[in-house]
Amino acid sequence: MRPVKSSSASALVGIWSILVMVVVITVLYIGRDILIPLALAMLITFLLTPVVTRLERWLGRIVAVLLVVLMLFSLLAGAGWLLTRQVIDLATKLPDYQTNIAAKIHAFRIPTGGVFSRFEKTVEQIKKELPASSTPPDADLNDAGKKIAKAIPNAPEIAASPVPVRIVESNKGIPQLLQTVGAAVLSPLGTGALVLLLAIFMLLQREDLRGRIIRLIGQGHISETTRAMDDAAHRVARYLAMQSLVNTGYGILVGVGLYFIGVPNAILWGAVAGVLRFIPYVGPWIGAAVPILLSFAISTSWLTPILTISLFVVLELINSNALEPWLYGSSTGVSPIALIIAALFWTWLWGPVGLLLSTPLTVCLAVMGRHVPRLEFLSVLLSEEEALSPAQECYHRLLVPGAHQANDLAETYLDTHSLTALYDNMLLPVVIATETDVERGALEEKERSAVYESLVEMTEDFGGRPPTPSELAADKTIADEAQALPPAPTCRVVCVPARAERDQIAGLMLVQLLRQQNFEAENFSAQLAGDEIVEAVTKTDCDAICISVVPPSTLIHARYITRKLRERFRDAKIVVGFWGATENVANTAHGLHKSGADETVVSFAEAVVQLAKLSGTITDEMAEAPVPENEEARLQQLAALHVLDTPSEPFFDGMAARLVRVFEVPIAFIAFIDGQREWFKSQVGLPDEIAEARYAPRALSICAHTVAINELLVVEDIARDKRFANNPLLKGRGIRFYAGMPLRVNKFPVGSICLLDTKPRRFSEESRRLFHVMADEVTEELERRLPLVAASAA
């Protein structure tokens, strides 16, 4: 009965989702008179926020907002005055173009003869055949009048011709006309004033509004909501800025081109073309229609119209195929087909204004879907990301009967990735997905056997080839360790499955990778029982043992086989590969270490590095950060800030707390690097002894490396990086992840903002971008302090 309940529950969830969507669309339609001005005001706020943020450092928020709004209003008023003059000038010139217009119309006269001529003659013949009255209507009216005159004695003579009728309009229509015209003019002006007022208050209260939105929709998910809002704001602001730049340049080029072609009022048409281009898809061609028609009217030849049409076509091709992809890039994060569908939807819902707002609104929805789990379907529908991950696509192709495209997909993946990444990110997830489907009854045994057979063939095929330089370069960590290995085998490794065939297949993948790194490696069959595995390992005289565990094989199976192997082999190094594990890794590792395991890994890349360490390829020496070439000038700039040996400050403490909250790490700090030490200005989560001392030796500082290279430094697993694997400051406290962004003041890296974690983790492109933004905020605060420090010193 459980599947029935699950199915009914899924159906109820689906029905509830549809009902919620219908309600949302209904509210958007009914409340459009309120929501449209609000959306327009938010759009203006996104566009003006970067300018206001920069000005308010010197002028204050209120003055900065009013100044920016006044500049915007002045720009619009000036543009409106200029366009009005151009329209008046065009109206005075239109009568001069009647001759050319008539000539062009006559040029399109239907030629005589042929199909059209025969059709015209046929119509005329039919008209002649139709019955017609022999007496004209006017004659009937005159005869009727004469008969009436004779019947009435002494009646005045009725005129033979009809009496003209004059229609006199009442003065009551004038107020109605004024009311109609006033409503047509005042309604847009009122909406514009409301939008401007809302934008002013949004700019003044943007932090307060941001906090209220986070509290409203981010309960229990503050970090996800913060990241979503930052991502959406960044994408929309960048899109609007780039679109404004492109459309302004487009309007200027149109105006200049029309001027040299000879089309009158070129400034007017250039401005109209630039403004209308903000409307997706149809705007550019609406802006081009009138200049093209005008070129037909003013020219006595066909050269001017042809040049005008060519100008618009060439500019649109350049913008659509070169400039926009280059400048916009992935700023929207929305697929092209989703943008088209969204444009249709918002136009149907809100009319022309909806078409204008379609892209920013769709970007916001896609970003929310990317960060909020319950709205993930929006990201699937709208995002430009691949619909299926490489592993899902490979699994899909392996399940299709008669299709043999999985191998081609893997070949394509290897063009840009290493063999290690292929196994970790594509083939291993396929094994896990196969077992998951078998467990829930969605896959039959024969289908699982077919998938596993294909995976074994692919593994043996790719593993038998020597690694290419591009494959090694695609995985830098493995490449660095491979260069340290001597050409002769230094370590003999055996891979044993914990329980089932899935474990054996994963072991086969690891063996292929180890052999490429000059290891002697062997994989055992899953058909062997526990005691048989121990006896087989005894015959190999191995140096290291890797136990392969793929879910749903559990910790119990791994601990059992680990304990039996440790009882027999006291000196052998035992590594347990809990492949694909993402949860409770620390607890799993602790349990396995108690059973006798030396290391626990979750990926093939990590396994190769750990086995390389066990064979002595990673030395005990740690790398010290090089000294920058401009060290003396850098230290002078640092001294000018007066941040060393100073008490805590609310701004830096708040930023450290924000780093912990946004990136969900246990440790974050802001540090400055002087000649001998790393000074912690603010921190959250550092060990007590370091937090109390507030400094650490520069020789042990990983932030010193960030300052030395003067760019973002991310170490996703410190234990796998030979520069930091044996750093006592990190290793002794179990630090496994580091991310640091330099703080540059006058181009000198004086310190960094840093994140630390006790477990390895990925640092996505979105996280890197947000990390960069937060580093810029700290840098701006430091630069703001420079004049104040200089003034106090004087």
C-alpha cells in the first residue's frame, strides 16, 4: 500500500502546485494596475543603485538619491524637448514629400495583362450582369414630391432637388472630448510620477526593504535567500547596464547613419530606435519602420531606401550575433527559448509593459529557482543550464534500447575533462543511480546487468589508453602529483569490493586510474566472501588496500571487511573509498578509523592523491608564500591604513559574521599581512588561542599566499594540496577547505577575507562572484578611511 499512498500524495502535491500557479497568475492579472508601477520602480532601482551607492559615500544617501533622480529627470526632459522639436520639424516637411510618395505608389501599379487583368475583367462582367433599377432613386423622390403637391391645395411648391441637411454639433461634446484627451494624457503621467516616487523611496530604504523581504520569504533559509537576492540583483543590474550601453550605441549609430544617408530628422529616429530597442524582439523593427517609410517618401530613386534598410539590418545582425552575446554573456542565466516564452506570457498578462519587463522578471524567477529548493522547477524550466547533468544524460543513453551513444558522450566529455573527472562525475553517479532505481523497483535485474556491462566496457576502453596532456591538465591536482611520481612502480595496491558488483565496478575504475599513475594495481571480484578476500590479499604482497563501497553498501559492510583486513595486515595502509558520499562523512570516517582504516575518501581523485601520499610522493615539507616584488610599497600602504594592533570595529566584525552566514562555513576572518605576521582584524570561529592572540606567524599563513599571488585562492581540499597538506597551523586543527580574496588598496594587496572549513567542499562560480563582491565592500571601506586617517595624522 505504500506505493499507492506515495502516488496519491504526489498527485495531491501536483494538483496543489497547479492551483497555486493559477492563483498567482490570477493575482498578477487582477492586480496589474498596482504591480506594473511597482515592477517598473524596481527596475529603475536596480539600474540606479550602483550609481547611488558610489555617490552616497561622499554626499550621503538622501542627497545622492535626489541628485541621481534629478539627473535622470533632466535627461528625460531634455530628450523629450529635443524629440518634440524634431517632430514639429518633421510635420512641417511632410507636405513637401507628396510628389515622391505618389511616384512610389504609381511604381507599384499592377501591370496590365496576365492573371490580374483577367480577374479585373471578370469582376466588371459580373457587375454588368447584376439586375439594376431603371429609374434613379432621385427621380422617384422628385415624382413623389410632385404627387404630394397636387394632392394638397394651395400647398407651396416642393423643390425638385433634395433639401440639404446640416448636422450641428452640440457644445455638450466638448467637455467629453476634453475628458477623453485628458485621461489619455494624464494617466501615463500619473503612472510615471508614481513609478518615480516608488523608485525614490526604494533607493532610500533599500536595506530596510531587503531585510523585510529576507525575513518574509527566508525564514529558516536566510543564507539561500541572501545569495538568491544578491545573485538576482547582480544579474539584473548587469543586464540593464549592458542593455542600456548597447541600445545607446545602437541609437547613436542609427542617427549618424541616417544623417549621412540623407533621411531628415535623423536625431529623432536614432533616439526612437534606441528607446524602442528596450522592447524585446519587436522593438527594433518598430523603430526601423518609420525611417524606412520616410526614406521611400523623400527619395526620387531607390538608393536611399536600400541604404536605410541595409543600415538597420547590418546593425541588428552585429548587435544580436556579436555584441549582445559578448556583453551580456551569461548575465541573465536564462535560456533563449525561455526568454521567448516568457515574453509571450508577460505580454499576454500585462500588455506592452509586460514585454518590456519580461527579461528582468524571468531572470529573477530563474535565480529564485536556482537557490530555493521548493522553486527548483523554475530553474529547470528557465535556466540556461543543461537539462540533464552529464551523469544523468549518460544514464539516460544507457537505458535506451538499441542506442549506443553513451560512449560518444564520454568521448566528448574527455575533450575538456580528465579521465578522473569522467569516472567521478559521470560513470560513478550512473552506478549509484542504477542501484537506487533497482532498490525502489524502477529497474529490472536484466536492465541493471546491461548497464553494468556497458560501464565495464567503457571503463576498460578508456582506462587502457595513455592519458593525454589535456586530460592531465584538466585535473591539476592529479597532474601535479603525477609529475612527482618516479617512472617505476612505487606502491602495489589492491582494490577489494565491500559487498556487491557495484563495488567491484568502482574498484575497476580506481585501478585504471592508478595504473595510469604508475601504480601496480589489481581489482578483486565481488564473488569472493570475506575470508576469501583476506586470503587473496595475502598472496599479493601489497603495500596498500583500497576498500570500495558504493551505496547501498553501508558502513557496516565497510567496517566488517576493514576489521578483518586489519587483523591480518598490521602494517598495510588501508584506504576506504565511500564513493559519492556527501552526508555524515566525518562520522563515517570516525567509525572506519576505529575499525583500522588509515584514510577515508569519497572520490577517485582524492583516492589517487591519498595513495600517492602513502607511497611517499607528498613530502612533509610545506611551501612558504613567496614575498611580493613590491613588498616595501605594500607595507607602506598597509601602515597608512592604521588597522594593525587596533581594537575590533563593528564594520569588520559584521562582515566576518556575514561571511559565515552567507557561505555557511564555521570560520571566517579578515586578516592583514605585515612583514612577520598575519593580523586578524575580525574573526568568527577561530580556535581560542589564535582568537585571543589575534595573530599567527606569516610563515604559516595561507593568506600570505593569497597576498603573494594577488588573486582569488581556493583550496577545495587542503589535504590534497602539497603546498598546504602538512601545514601545522591547518593540519593540527583539521582544516580542509580554504578560500581567500585579496583586499587591494591602491592596487596593493594588504590583506584578505578568508573562509575556512573542516571538510572539503566545492566553491561554485556563483560563490566566487559573491565572494568578490564582499571583498570589494571591505576594500571600499578601507579606501574611505584613508582620507580620515591622513586628516587625523595631520
